[in-house]
Amino acid sequence: MLHYRNLNTPSPLLKFGAGVNSLTSLVFKNSHNSLGFYSENHDRVLKSSCLIDLTRSQPLVGGGHCDRREESSISSSGEKMSVRCNTGSHSHNRISIEKEDGSGKTTTTKGSGKIKGNVVLMKKNVLDFNDFNASFLDRVHELFGQRVSLQLVSAVNGDPASFTSRLSLSTMFLAMAESTSSATLGFTRLISTIPLEFSSLISETPLSLRKYREEELANLRGNGTGERQEWDRIYDYDYYNDLGNPDKGAKYARPVLGGSPQYPYPRRGRTGRKRTDTDRNTETRLNLALSLNIYAPRDERFGHLKLADFLAYALKSIGQFLKPEIEDLFNSTPNEFDSIDDVFKLYEGGVDVPEGLLKSVRDNIPAEMLKEIFRTDGERFLKFPVPQVIKENKTAWDTDEEFAREMLAGINPVMIHRLQEFPPRSKLDPKVYGDHTSKITKNYIEHNLDGLSVDEAIRNNKVFILDHHDTLIPFLRRINATNTKIYATRTIIFLQKDGTLKPLAIELSLPHPGGDHFGCISKVYTPADKGVDGSLWQLAKAYVNVNDSGYHQLISHWLKTHAAIEPFVIATNRQLSVVHPINKLLHPHFRDTMNLNAVARQILINAGGALEATVFPGRYCMEMTSASYKEWTFPGQALPVDLIKRGVAVEDENSPHGLRLLIDDYPFAVDGLEIWSAIKTWVKDYCSLYYKTDKMVQEDYELQSWWKELREEGHGDKKDEPWWPEMQTREDLIETCTIIIWIASALHAAINFGQYPYGGFPPNRPSMSRRFIPEEGTPEYNELKTDPEKALLKTITGQLLSVLGISLVEILSRHSSDEVYLGERDTPEWTTDKEAEKAFEKFGNKLREIELKIEKMNKDQKLKNRVGPVKMPYTLLYPSSEGGLTGKGIPNSVSI
């Protein structure tokens, strides 16, 4: 166990807990994280620097870019000592210490001696938005003359009189070659082993180490006061009180989310910045240019490769400084696409750019990032990859079959419900909102049910609904008072004999003009492919897609994966030691999440941020997610529970995974159940190694403290809910960990990485609508009759916001070059437990079997929903991937 203090906590010693007679092994974390070095007068050393953190098992440098290095020195006895540090993607940073006796023989050094190792140094301002060119190495004078003290603590010899544990780093050698990005540290008195990657319950930890284990957790928790600094490793909770900026004006004020019955919310990582002058409940915000400097605990910071990838996204998201110049490009009909062909130009040829705009780009964006942010080809600009949804067929996206298929295999396949009563009813309080029973009657749909009556079709599990009514009605008056114009929608769908879905009717609803208590006014549209009725049907589908796109981005994606998982990251680091087996199980699934969410609060979900600019609720985006959180339950995030709740599956012990799907060809559910089952089996195998009985779960006070804090603090607004698992049995533990891993890995992958393949073509997934259905007799209605394509484009997202939205979802859909996928660990030395390694290997093998099964199903022509009329195979739950824009791959964590 490696123990070290927070950099802002006065402490003279760095502590290592170690057993004594095994191979010397150090496993490094990303090179950007901090190893807590202190000077002997307790001042923080390396004030503009940080060193690597040895507590986590991640490669020193990703991608295999470092070859093996070897350094030599002469010990006081004249023996030649060497350190070999293997740092590639296969060698995983094992440092061995050898001595040469002059005859050429080398033996592992034990006892006294000298050890040297390579570490990567990084300037703190490598994360500075304004200093992308910062060197990864600090200058010599920034390090020279500093002294560092360390302490080794024996796990087997608790008598300090017989175990010399203090090491003095009297000299820090700087043998830094430009190509190695490393420094050599020399110190005397070598203990022969520092095994970091063992697992241990607190009850099994040697007494001589237990206090250090507890002290480390106390340090990670901090004291809940003060502003967090970039070198801190402190995990604490706070409300979402930093989204608004009321000092900038009422336009930028936003409610505090969390801590109140009106606005419940999961907790975020605390930053502790001072409060605004206008509202003492709101925290001040960083300057936009410093967005990437927002606090996240040092161990959670992006690696260099991830940072480089993320910079492109950050810069695109604040592209408003180019807005006036970009607007000048769209000079035919400002801010509008003139035709679908105009949209295709974004992928086929780009847009001609005047020199003035190119100069503005060059002046505002670092040259190193220019190619990545805005691809250029001579004077061509704003050219994007062709989204998969139009790659094979440019018109199939517009069909009713594809419209319905994406409810099963698109980017929001978690909303479709089986309809169990007709007409559909609302769950809104009738005392507040009046009667919201659907106006869709049997006459609208019965002729289209393959000879069945409505009642027969419902009894036979043939009728489904995509319902965006109750979620939106409470917000419609405020949203429609802005430039956005939307409806609440209900879409009725029929399951056909060939397994595909067809839409039967779409209901568009608005609050009654006389007041909420009068209910709503609704119009119903049915399928048509010709004339003005066909144009109205296309518009109705567009309104549905706008709603589904917004719900997807804000609730399915942000709330139910990003926001919901962050409290688990915090609680795990605060309550479970790094050597606790459950910490080791869950830790890979938390990689980059806190840093990502912190930056999202700064530039994505904040007042005036990218989501408010590109998603229809605008300033009400986050308030809408808070309303949806009221219905969130933790057990309900389990895939089998979710499928049953939505009525698309029933329990059946004779079916695979104990469930029978009522839509056989439901790609998300079919593949998802395979992944869910594989995760649960892995979690069960792993947990059973450490918890032999339910009593061991009950008596593990770290585990119990973790679960108590998670409920009462992390999801504190839900602390009194009866549905929380009690954490009294092994089954409670297994189900809980399975849900956590499922949310962070597979659910997020299914929701996130199809955003560009499906939504990179705005007409397929528009995120805004700007006018209502045209009334007969108006010029807009006449345009709908004469030029329905142009009428559609004038209704949905305009040209400028489409370009910004495409830029955003492209980055969100890309895998970073250092991604670690489900079934992988960033180092094979994540554990020394051979049984755990075998269980993990079994898990990886199962995932590879699932990949083969997915490939086979995607080639089965009977399974029409897996490819659809757009000829786009469903691969969003295919576990592995290469980097980039692939439309497949399940990263371990919510990492983008």
C-alpha cells in the first residue's frame, strides 16, 4: 500500500506501506498526477510542478511511446547499480533494482543501496488553456536544491528500533534528456519491496499499517473548508451551485441544483470558490479562458493524450468568438440552410471561407490545434466526416421505418414503452395541470393494425409509445416564450410481423391558453407520404425528434450517466482505501469522470454554455434534468429492471438472462443483456473471492461507511428513499457494483458514441425547432405546400447552430487515443491476486464472444432492426474499438 499526504497539508513524510520479501515493483499512474513530495521544513516542494502519483495502476505514458530506459550509478561500496524502468503499453512500468559485482553477475539488491527511477515532470500550466505550448519538463532551477523526505513502513516488522524506515533524498539528480521526459532520483537505504497492487479488507490489514490506511482516507476527505487548489487530492461534495453567473446579470442567473425539494440533484465535487456578490448561494465561476484549470482532485486529472483530445472539444465549444464571422458565410438566407443539399455540403466540400475569417481563426486559436479544431483543406472550411446515417443511403433517414427503428437501435433506445392502456394517460397532477388524457382515438390507428382491433393489439403486446408529454408540459410555457417553439409529443408505434416498428400517430400538445388547469390543446397527425399531409407528417416527426434529442442529451446522457455516477467516484475515494477490493473493482470505471464533469460545468451545462445554445430547453436545460431526477431510482438503472419497468420485457426463467423480450429484434436490449450478464458474472466472481459470507459484508466498516455516505451525502436528496439496497448481503454488493459498472461503461457507451453517427446529420436528429406547425392560409403554410424541404429546414435547427452542434457531437462521439475499454485494465499489475486475474481473464473472453455474436447478428437479414434502411449495423455495444470516430466500443468509464 502506498500512502502519501495531500500537498497542501503540512506533513514531513511520504509513507509507503510495504511487505518485505517480494520483487520490487512500482506501478505508476498517469504522468500528470502528483506524488506528494515535501521539503523537510514542511513547505510544498516544486511549487510550479507536480510529480507522478504511485498509488494508481495506470501506465506512465500511454500508447507505448516510451522505450525501456536504463540508468546507472555507483554506490558507496563501488558496486554498479542500475534501474530498469519499462514503460511501454506492454511492460507496464516495472522497476527492478540490480547491482553488478564486477564479474558481470547481477543480483537483486536488498537492504542498503541506492535506487534510481524515472519520473515524468510536468509544469502545472500544461493544463492552462492559454499555454498549450508549455513544456512537460520544469527547468532545472525550479528543482535544484530541494530536499525530500520519505518513509517506508514495514507490514511485517512493526518495531521501529529494528527497522530503519526513514529515507532522505539528499540530492535530486537532473539527468533529463529531451527525448525521455524523465528525471532521475537518487536516494539511499533500499528496502527490497514495495508491492502496491494487493487487495485487502480493513480487517485483514496488518495493525502496523492500519493507521496509515485510515489516515490516508482522512486526508482524501479533507475538512470541507477552503478553496481547493490544483495540487489537492481532496474529494468532497457540493451542490450544483456554479452553473449561473448572477453577477453578470439576471440573464445568467440559474437555480442551485441539489439540497432542496424543489431542485433535487446528485452532488458534484466541491471546489470551494468564493460566492457571488449578487447571490450568496451561488459560487463564482472561472474565467472562460481558464476552463480547463477548474479543480478536480489531482488523481482525477486528464492524462496528456486525453487533454490534447479534449482541448479540441473545449475550443469548439467556445467558438462564439467566431460567431459574427461565421454568420457572414451564410449570406443567401442568413442562418438558414436553403436545401438538404446545403447540409450535404458540410461533408462533401465544406464551405468557402473568406480570408477575413481565416485570419480570425489564426489569431484566436493556437496553430497546433487549428487542424484538429476546424479541419482545413486550402481555403475550404467547416468540412465534417460523413455521418453513418447518410453514408450508404442519403434518403433512408427520412423513412418511417428508420424513424421508428432508432427507438430500438439509435442513441436514445431507453425511452420506448409498451402501451398498456388506451388512450394514453398522463401522470401529471390534474389539480395543477388539468386533464391531459391523449386525444389519439381508435379511429386514428385501428385501420393500420394488420387486422387487429386496438384492444387485441394491446393484449398481444403489439402497441408501444414514445412519450415526451409529461416531461415537457411543465416547461412548455417558459420555453415557448423564447425563440424556441416546441410541442409535448406522444408517438404510437406498432410492432409488425417482420419484427420492425411502424409509427401510427403523433400527438402534438400545447398548454391551454386559458391556463394550466384547463389541460392542453392537441393535434393528431397520421402517416402520409404525399401532398401537404405528407409534409405535415414529416414536420410532426421532426418535432418528436427534437424532443427525443433534447431528452437524450440532458437526461439519458448527462443526468443518468455523468451526474449520477460522480457521487460514486467521490464516495469511493473518501471511504474505500486504494487497497480495498471494491475500490480496485470500481476504480477503472471512474477514470476521467470528475475532471470531465468539472469542465462540463464550466463550458457545457452552464448558463450560456454549449448545451443551452444548441438544445431546445435553452436556459431551462438543467432545471429540466432536476425535475427528471425526482423520478430517478438507483435499482431502476439495472438493465433488466429498466426493461421490465418499460414493459418491453417480462421475467422468464427459461429465457437467456431470465428475461424474455417482447420485441425480439431490439438491438440495444439484446446486446445490453449480454453485456449486463457478463459484467454481473465478473462482479460475482470477484466479490466472492473477498466476501465468503454475508456477515463479512456487514462487518466491513469501510464498505458500510461508503454505502452510508453515498446514500446520505452523494445522492443526499434521495437518502430517505426505501429502494436503496441495504448492503447487508453479498447479493446487495454484487447488484450494486454491477449497476455502477453498467452505468459508467455500457449504458454511457450506448447513449454517447452514436451521437455523431446519427446526430451529425441535423435533419435526422434536430435539437431545436423555431416555429410551430403552419396554420392554413398563412405564407408559411403555402411554403409547406410548394417547398416542403425548405419549410422543414426553416423549422428545425438553423445553419449556424447546426454547425456548432455538429462540432460538439463529433468530439463527444470520439474515443480518445488513450482509451481503456471494458474487459481491459491499464496495467496487468492491477492486482497480485491470481484468482482475481483468472476471473478477469474469463470476463475478457466472454466479451470477445459477445463481439462475435454481435457480428453474426448484424449479418442476419432476418434481424432488420440491426441494420435498418440506412444500412448502419448496430455496434454501439460492441466492446472494443480503436480510437477516433468509430460508432462502437465500450470505454470503462464516463470519459467523454
